[in-house]
Amino acid sequence: METQKHTATGYTEMEDYRCLENLQRSLMDLCLVYCGREKTRKGVEFKTLPRRHYSIHFVESGKGVFHLGDRTYRLQKGDLFFIQPGVACSYRADAADPWTYSWIGFTGIAADRYVTRCGLGLNSPVSHTDSLDRISALIKKILDSRSLSLSGELFRDACLMMILSLLVEGQEKKAGSGDPDPERSGPDYIQKAVVYIDDHFEKNIRIGELASFLGVSRSHFSSAFRKAVGCSVQEYIMSLRMNKAVSLLRETSMPVGAVAAAVGYGDQLAFSRVFRKRYGVSPLHFRNQERELLVFSQKGDFKDSDL
């Protein structure tokens, strides 16, 4: 899972470039990390290092080229390209008709499953959408929503979900089916397992015992769980615990030791190590820090940028 290393959120606004970054506050189902829009100059090329998050770029006008490994894709208005975590790539604006594109970056335990349902992946990184106007409008709403309050976070994540829903809807139309995702629901025992874990994540859940109770082998259960949920059982439990810890640290005055116990850690030091590895700061520092929005007038001035 991803590690959030910074606490400040950056917003950059120029005539041809807008970007809102470092929005992530938790690692649950789906979370927006950054969003932006840029009108590029002729022939400008952008090379990316492997990133920690999923991202999708939408071509709003003009043309450009997307390079992934030894593959080259020529794109125009309505096309989109997908960048998977850990993968380097490059993209270049057309020399005669440079593109304007917008983008979203996101993470979460369900991100991989949602991306797959959008018809995107390492072997299918390019697609086309008939919902470009609606997607562009949603991205504008995200960029216009810079409040770091809970309502602001929920609004931006809701816009992200709406964008992905439009992509999934388009993919379902191409496939001629609106049937439920079989990997989403999974076997009945996976649904039962998820409900049980959600209700008891603070307890010492033994995966082998849970699998045995559900009537399947541990290896089969682990494989089916990852396929249906998008992460391992251990990662799912860890994400639930950390998300609950974040809520308790932000919304209560409980001592760190009590927070650790409430999310299933009898050892406060072990809890602090896991928390620091996940968020880059100690639980106490996380509680005491103030979120801030840093505003910039030039692209690249936000030094904590993941772009």
C-alpha cells in the first residue's frame, strides 16, 4: 500500500495550468491524490518516473503521443491514457496541434479493481470516452474545491467516483453488458469474510481459522479474496486499522496508547512503527499537525509534488 509522506496540500494556478496535489488522507476504498489540467505548448514532452499512484489523463483537445515501453499511441480529443503505479512512461504534445489534457491520480484498496472495470491496464493503457464533457466538468469542480475540510474531501472523492463510474459505464456499453462485476461480489464466502473483518478488524483475526470456518483452504481463500477485493487479507485489515486510527487521532483526544489498543495493537510501539511507515510521521505528530493549503503561481514550485 501507499505511504503518505507529506501533510501540505499544494495548489498551482497559471493561465494554462491548474493542479491540486497531495490530497490523500486515508487508504480506504478509493482516494483522490491529485488532479489537474494543462494546455501544453507545441512539441513539449513529459517523462515520468515510476509513480506510487494510479493516474488517468484525458485529452480535451488537440493531439499528442503516449509512449509506454516499446509501444506508441497517437491520441486526440476524447482519448485517454492510463499510467499504472511503478511504471515509467512519456507523452508529447503534437508539434502542429498541441493537446490540452486533464488528469486524476488516485489510490486505495479498490483502485486496481475499478481500473480493471474501466477496461484499463498495463496491456490496455489507452481508451476512448464519449463522456469527455462530463468528465472535464467534474475535474473542474475538483479544482475549484480546495477546502481541506471533511466536506471538501468527501466532495472531491465523490467527483472521482463519478468519473470512474462514467468510464465503467462506457466499458459496459462496449461489452454489451451491465451485469454486476463478478469479481466485485466474489463467492458468497468472500462477502461473509469481508463483513466479518469489517466488524472485527481490531481483533486478532487468524486467516487460516477464518478460511476453515468458511469451508475453504487458506490458499484458496487468500487467492479469492485478493481477486474480489483487490488486495490481500492482511492489507485489508491493515487499511481498516489505519483508517480507524486516523479518525480517532483527528476526532478524539484519546491517548495514542488507547488509539493503538482500539485498533488492535497491544503494543503502542508496534502501532507507531506501522503508522509511521504508512503516513511518514508518528501518530502524535499526525494529531498535532495542521493541514495547510500552499498556493503557487508557477508549475513545479510545489516541492512535495508526486508529479
